[in-house]
Amino acid sequence: MWDLTRDHLPLHLTSLACRYGNIYRLNCGNTTMVVLSSSDIIREALVKKWSDFAGRPHSYTGDIVSGGGRSVSLGDYTEEWRTHRRLAHSALQRCVTESLQSVIQEQAVHLRQVLLDYKETPVDLSEDFTVAASNVITTLAFGKAYEKSSVELQRLQGCLNEIVSLWGSPWISALDSFPLLRKLPNPPFSRLLKEVARRDDLIRGHIEEFKTRGSENSITLTASLLKCLEPADTKTKATALTHVHVHMATVDLLIGGTETTAAWLCWAVAFLLHRPEVQNRVYEELCTVLEGRYPQYSDRHRLPYLRAVISEVLRLRPVAPLAVPHKAIRHSSIAGYFIPKNTVIIPNLFGAHHDPTVWKDPFSFRPERFLEGNGASLRSLLPFGGGARLCLGESVAKMELFLFTAYLLRDFQFQTADGSLPDLRGVATVVLKAKPFKVIARPRAE
Ligand code: HEM
């Protein structure tokens, strides 16, 4: 148990892998966990044997934050979950095809203005990145974006962040392993219950407001999901989804799609401050290829160095460093070891991305590694997990990382505030975040 309360758990689990190998077992209360720390082993479990390891462990506190296990991210692998994921995925893909690029570009232009308004004063950009990422998701979901100062946005983000950080805290996870503790007063747990109730009120409010605006025919996630509440079979009146599913899919996309993208943008700026020559090389590539215009997502094929920078930041700082725990839904094996049903599997993506047998000089920021060789290294990059539980927002995230980074680096040169470089170790809860740092965004000459 103590092992799981370290301040940088991914780094700690990776150092255990150096001692015990890329597959080892941890006992936590009455739960057995198997930690996987190489790309090959993670692929074997998540992709090759996906149907054995597609489950999610059931937990007392997980049920509380996921509407009784009815979210896409925490729901166990059942027929109901498969329908939920399939419908949420097709609703999202429809938005990706129809509107995602213009939604991101609008937010990138807005972010540009925010940075210009700072007039080269040193600022912490993490909140602006959160607003941009959150606005992409709220526009896809409800057709609505918010100003940073908006009370509605602050309430929603404040509440979602609080839930993620409380749920990751040892005071709360102890309740899963030691049921007797549930009988004792636990102020963080009471706060969690309050925040979950607040979250549900806010999301319900958004969905109701969306309905009263009469936007049910728009191309938004909520419109597509609400359609799934209409009976598919008029005789039995059976519907594919319930209101709880629509509600929890919205929560999934807001939680999954905001802090991850925002944290990644902070990491990209942090690494580029450490290596200004990389930043300049991306700028030169953008100038040559775009000839002054703003990027489209289709330009990515002609911007290999920018793509390499994005991959390298994803490698060094996979923002969901331990993915989300999986569960063996039947007896199986991984790397020749027997894995009994119900074993919890932790895909240590951070460890796999620092495996010295795959990555030369694994702790260095070296985007060029993705331009060398035959692309084999891209196969070992697993920032979005894989198989049945592959990140639902992978295509949204990839377009966001590309367009936000391209827009930012086309227009600004990022410089340290007073010569002090950001810390690159970070703080790991569910999301791996950079410690707060200030940066100057200097506009590039037109
Ligand atoms: C840099 C950005 C992102 C990264 C690195 C990332 C990474 C991940 C990872 C590693 C998982 C767990 C996979 C597993 O359990 O094996 C995950 C799950 C998930 N992500 Fe993302 N993600 C990102 C952005 C997004 C976005 C933008 C959305 C929504 C629009 C999203 C929604 C989800 C959802 C709903 C799940 C749960 C999937 C399931 O359990 O079936 N993520 N993500």
C-alpha cells in the first residue's frame, strides 16, 4: 500500500521494473496488481489479448464517481458497456468529421489573442490551456464555449478537477482496500460526495439548457447521444441508452478531454524552453511549408519535425502515465506468466516510454529519434493505450495537439521568465502535470 502513495508513482513503478523486470506483481490490501512496463508486454495484454483484459476493476469509490459504474471510462466490460462505448464513439467521430478542425482553429485563434494581450509579461499559461481544451469539448458537446472569467466554466472545471484529485488521494483509495474505514468520519470523502452531487447538477443543467435551446438537431455530441434515447425498436420501446449513460458520457468527455490536453500543452512549452533550438527548427519548418498561412490538419504530412516533437513530448510525458487500470475478465497469461481472473493490470505507459532496450538515451528530449530508422519507434509509443479500451478521444487529442502547437509556434517564441527553466519531473496523480511555471510568449515578427 505504501508503495502506491509515492508522489511520482509512475517513476517509482518504473524504478521497480528495473529491479524486478517489466512484469511484476504488487499486493495492495486484498487486491493483486500486475504492473506491465514494456511496450511489447503492454501490447500483448491490451491489443493481442484485448478480450481477456478489457475489464475495469470494480471499486466502492469508483462506483460513486461513475454513476454506479455506468461511465465509459470506469464501466466494466459488459454488453451494456460495449453499446455505450460504441454510441459515444460514433457520436464523437461524427463531430470529428463534421466540425472538430474549425472548433480547434477557433480556440487557437482565441488563445493567440489571449497571449498577445499578455504583452510579453511572464505568465503561467496552464489555465489558458485548460480553457482552450475545455472549450473544444463544450463546443462539441453543447455547442457552447466560455470565457476564462465565466462563473459557469470555473464551477464546472473546479468541480471536475476536485473530483479527479480527491479520487486519486490515498484518503479515498484506502476506502476501497479497507472497507472498515468506510464507517469512520472521512472529510475528504464527504467532500468527494459533495463534488459529485455538484457535478451532476451542473451537467444536468447543461443538458436541460441544451434541450430548451431546441438544438437537438445540431451536430453535437449531446444531440447524437440524446437520439440514442429514442426507442430503436418501436414495438418493445427498448432504447440503446438511458439518461444516466448520456450524462456519464458527457462527464467522460469533459474529464478525459480537458486536463489531459491542457497538461500536454504545458509539457510541450516546458520542453521547448529547455531546448530553444528545437522551437526554432519547428518555426522554420512551419514558415517553409505554410508560407505564412495558418495550418490545416492535412498539413501534418508535410511537417515531419513538428510531428516528431509532438511524439517525443507524448513519449516523455504520457499525460495518463498509468492509463486506467484494467482487469482480467478470465484466466489468461502475459509474457508466459499465468494471470488469474480478476487480477488488476496496470499498464505503466511511462515505464514503457523509458525502456532503455527500446529507446536510446530514454530520459533525453530528442525529437530526431522519430525521424531516424524505419518508424519502429512509433510502434512502441502507446500514450493512448490500446485495444478495446483505447482512449476514446484519441482522434480529438491528436488533432488538438497538432493544431494548437502549430498555431502557437507559428506566432510566438516562448522564452523563460527570468532565465529559470521549468522543472521537468512533474507531479503525477491520475494525470501527469508539470509544476506551475511562468513563460513569456514573444510574438514572432510578421
Ligand atoms: C493528450 C491527450 C490524451 C491522452 C494522452 C489520453 C490518454 C488516455 C489513456 C492512456 C487512456 C486509458 C486507456 C486504457 O485504459 O488502456 C484514456 C482513456 C480515455 N480517454 Fe483519453 N487521452 C487524451 C485525451 C482525451 C480526449 C481529448 C478525450 C475526449 C474527447 C479522452 C477521453 C477518454 C475516455 C472517455 C477514456 C476511457 C476509454 C475507455 O475506458 O474505454 N481522452 N485516454
